[in-house]
Amino acid sequence: MTASKPGPARPLAFPPGLRAVGAATAAYRVLLPAADLPPGSMRRLTFGDLDVLVVHTTEGIAAVDDRCPHMAAPLSIGELDRCVVACPLHEGRFDLSTGDPVQMPTTGGLDADGAYHPVWTPGGREAKQDVPGRKADARRITRVRRLRYYPVRLVDGMIEAAIPGA
């Protein structure tokens, strides 16, 4: 992908139905100064047992669970390409502007809408077969969810998000 330069710091718009559980009524809490999150960067913040990924994408600033919606690996140690975050575990890629997977994890499984995707095979090679057994059974019922968001706002140069239990 070609890099594009993010504009001034602003919250990323996200589909309202993807708001994290409890965020609709949560109080906003200060996360960090906007100057500490330059364009193209990601930061993991922990609140009790909740890990939040704060990202400055080309589309704005987002806060999501710092867990891959496939198998819960920390997205904060993955890679960010414009507005897409890549999981370090199974190479799934997720669009932070929509919450949707743009590349299913290499293990395959169900997407958020329930459509099955087979185990990933590199281009030019014969498709990998799912050997019958528990792993194949698990892949057929493992659903890759959409990202869940914590609403973000900028106040006096500080990034704030609605974090439940704050």
C-alpha cells in the first residue's frame, strides 16, 4: 500500500454498532497527550484487566480492544498500514475504519457474517487440505469477529476515550 499522510489529530468515525460493551455509558478518561501518538503509531494502555489499543491512522485516532478478534493475540505488536492493523499471530488484517477483516487469518474459519474461509495457501501452490479432526472442526466454527471500539475525543490536546469501569 502507498502511504498517505494523516491530517490533524481527530477521532476516527466508526460504525455505532461496533461500540465496545459498556462504552456507551462509560465516563471518558484521559489516555495520553495527542502529541505522544504521532501519525502511524500505536500504543497499548491497560486499565485493570482491560488492554486498549490506541492508534493514529490516516483516517483518525481509534481505540479498540488490544486483542485480535480471531484468537486474542495483542494487535499492539502487529503492524499498522494506513488504517489496517495486522495481527502478529495468524496474519489477519483488520480495517480500523470499518471493524471488518480485510484479510482472514491464515487458519481460516468463519468471517463475522458466518461465511467459511478455508485455511490460507500461498499463491501458486495446491490448496491445503483440512485433515479431519478437532482442529478442522474448530476452524469450521471459529468466528472472526469485527473490532470493538471505545469512543474517542480530543480535549485540550489530550486523547480521551469512554472506558468502562473507569
